[in-house]
Amino acid sequence: MQWLVFAILLVSTKTAPSVSGSSLVTFVFGDSLTEVGNNNHLQYSLARSDYPWYGIDFSGQQATGRFTNGRTIGDIISAKLGIPSPPPYLSLSQNDDELLKGVNYASGGAGILNETGTYFIQRLSFDDQINYFKKTKETIRSKIGEDAANKLCNEAMYFVGMGSNDYVNNFLQPFLADGLQYTHDEFVELLISTLNQQFSRLYQLGARKLVMHGLGPLGCIPSQRVKSKKGQCLKRVNEWIQEFNSKAQELVETLNGRLPSAQFLFADTYSDVYDLIDHPTAYGFKVSNTSCCNVDTTVGGLCLPNSKLCSNREDYVFWDAFHPSDAANEVLAEKLFSSLFSAAPPPKPH
Ligand SMILES: *[C@@H]1O[C@H](CO)[C@@H](O)[C@H](O)[C@H]1NC(C)=O
Ligand SMILES: *[C@@H]1O[C@H](CO)[C@@H](O)[C@H](O)[C@H]1NC(C)=O
């Protein structure tokens, strides 16, 4: 029901006389699943994908800093909304007019917690990304004035995809403090209370329409499967992820009750992703238990220039040990889009 209301509001904003379809502004916060190239600008970051074979199926076969062979889910959703995929924040100058049209702050290796992904040396944590959004808002205010800036920020859509690294590159790493220090119950409480502060801060900065993309079955990604005896999904990890998702959903509902005119949504895509992995052939795929790029999970699991690729990239759900392929992103974006916007026909680009 909540989703329906949201879809109607989004579409009615877009069809209001003063707003043209191409003026929908989106701000994207996230990790490597949504990054479009911020880490290319972090000189010492080890979480990078600006080299072959990343981007081999992107336009111009460019390695842009996306952690997949082609498009991210965000790229595909933007195209469906008829807007360009927002550019990486760090590619823009401080005073760039582009900042008014939407920005992507996502950064590979980033987490809800600041300490997540420390071994990547540099990445933008969710707090860093919100700090950059605050700066963005100051620039927008200096360009169009206080009232118009507030209106722009209230009407914009905020997409947040965070939390995978808090598991994969923090809690599930046996040598890191958080996995040793906390039980899972304690860890999930820490994540949710931190998210609560982060969402409240985004609200104070003007966010009203926000979609939090829930976590997928991380126990089934190739980097986790190799830890099992026979390459199967790690059941306990998947149970933890479902616990996180249900608590994040509760948080979002609580915030909607507490913050006037907040329309925050939790998009629980867990079962869609699980179904794709469990029944790849039903979606036209052949392999979901290992990645197209023949990665070495003992040295990180990213697709390196000397890695061998599979012969047909569309047959694989996973591109590397962590990230879905372009073809899988297409399937997942389709499902997310129709659940977000099912109450009304998709807005047409102008
Ligand atoms: C995390 O780091 C950010 C920016 O560096 C800082 O503003 C924030 O207070 C930190 N959060 C915590 C919980 O330490
Ligand atoms: C993936 O599944 C196939 C078919 O069930 C199996 O033959 C293969 O060994 C599995 N690969 C891995 C890496 O677990």
C-alpha cells in the first residue's frame, strides 16, 4: 500500500505542470553495487574497477569504475525514468551546475559503519557521502536561493543501497574487530541505530522520498560459497541478512511515522535475487554458483586484467565474486522498477 502511494506521488510530481519529465532529480548513496566512478578519484583506494575487463559490455567498452561488465541497476532504472544516470560526485567541480541535476555518491567498499572496508585504504563511507550531499545542498542554495534549494531537495528522489560491505568486508571477515567484538544481534542493532541517525540526517537536509534497497542473499555470492564444503549458499549468513532486512524495514516504517511528510520505502529484493540465483534457467541464465570472470577469491575476488572470462557473459548471474552481471542487473532492475512504479504507467521521457 505504501508503495502504491509513493508511486502515485512520484508520478504526480513529475506530471505537475511546472515539472518536466527530465527534471526528476535523483541522489544516489551506496557501495560498489551502485558506484559509477567515485573511487577513480581516490588515489590510494584499492576498491577500484577502472581497468579491463570491467565495462566490457558498457557503451564504448569503457571501464568507468562500475563494478560489473555493463550497467548497474541504477543505470537501468535511470534509463527507464528517462533521465541520465547521475554522475559521480568526485568527477564534478565544487561549483558545477550539474550538481542541480542529481549526483551519485556511491563508493566501492563503503558501509553504514565508518570502519567498514578499512583495508581498501580509501572509500566514501555513508557518513562521508552524506557530508558531500550537505556540501552539494550548500552549492545548490548559493546558486538558486534558499527556498528553491529546499524545494529541489524535498522533491528529489534518494536511493540508498548500503550494508553489503558491513557484512562481506567487515562482520564476516574473521580477522576484523567487529566480527570478534559483537554477536550478530549486537551488530545488527549497531547497523540499524547508525542508519537511523543517517536517515534522520538526510531528512534534516531535505530528503522526503527515499528508497532503501535491501540486501540480497549474500550467503549465495561466489565469494561466500567458496567457504562451504560443496559450493552451496551459507545458510547462516542468509539468515543474518534477512534479520537485517526486516529490522531495516521496521526502521523505515518508524521514521515515516515520526518525520512529517517522510515517504521512505524499504525495497526488499531479497527473494527476487534469491529466486534468480536458485532458478537461473527460468530467467535465461545457465550459471549462478560461480562468476563469469574466473576470479581468485583468495586475493579479493575482483576481475583482474589477467583473469579469463566465460565465453557467454549473458549465461552468468555473477560477473565477479561479489557483483551481478549486466544481464542479471537487467532482470533485477526490471523487478525493482515494476514494484516501485506499478501503480502507474512509467513516466515518459520528454
Ligand atoms: C564517521 O566519519 C564521518 C566523516 O569522516 C564523521 O562525520 C562521523 O562522525 C563518523 N561517525 C562515527 C560514528 O564515528
Ligand atoms: C555449480 O553447479 C554445477 C551444477 O550443479 C556443478 O557441477 C559445479 O561444480 C558447481 N560449481 C561450483 C563452483 O560450485
